[in-house]
Amino acid sequence: MQRFLGHRAGQSFYRKFLLKKSDKSNLRTTIPIDIAAGVSFEESQVFETFIRFASNEGKVIESSIEKKGHNRAFTYTHKILLERNGQRMQKKRSISASEYIELSQNRIESLHQVYAQRVCTIDDRFYMIFDYYPEL
């Protein structure tokens, strides 16, 4: 049996990986980007919600929380655009799922949540990210 570094399951893990990878061929019909056959890509979802947020670091111009990932595996980010002493600066920080839920209570009702499908691929050593917005 051939062993693969880092995986105790060895061959069975590799088979599962190949099955999962071949499953992605079904996604090619859902993304509006022409990706050549055999080229690996990853598809994920991005949700951005604009919130009310106060900061003592300066005047808050815009504040949002972002949820990125797929298959119930998400990362969360809080983004703030501040103005201080006539200069604009953007701050980002990772937050927990519970903090995301807490901050989402401050959602600005008049603004819709932005939803995007994200496709990432590598072509000729260039990492590319394509976002498309199916609801627009």
C-alpha cells in the first residue's frame, strides 16, 4: 500500500480526495467562467453585511462583516473604513462565529446583504480570484 505523507488513512484518503475533486466537475455548469477541463479550481461563497458600528479611533465611514467559505466551513471578518485627521484607513480583523452573530444584530436594514460566488484558480503560476454576483 502506498502511503501519503501527513495522512494516516493513506490510499483511502487519496481516493476520497479524487472523488471530491471529480465532483467539482458538476459545478462547472453553475459558474459563468470558462475554465478548461483538467484545471483545478475552488468555489466558495462570500456574504457581506453592512452594519452600524461606533469606534473611538475616528469617524466610521463604513463598517461591514464578511462570511466566506462553503460546506458549513466559514471564516468571518470585520471591516471598518475610518477617517482620522483627514486620512482614510481600512482596518480588518478576524472574528469568531459568535461575534459575527452579535455584530449582525446591528445590520443596516435599508442595505441589502451582498452575496457573491467566488472562484479561485491558478493558471501559469498566477493566482486568480473571480467574484460574480448572481443576484444582480
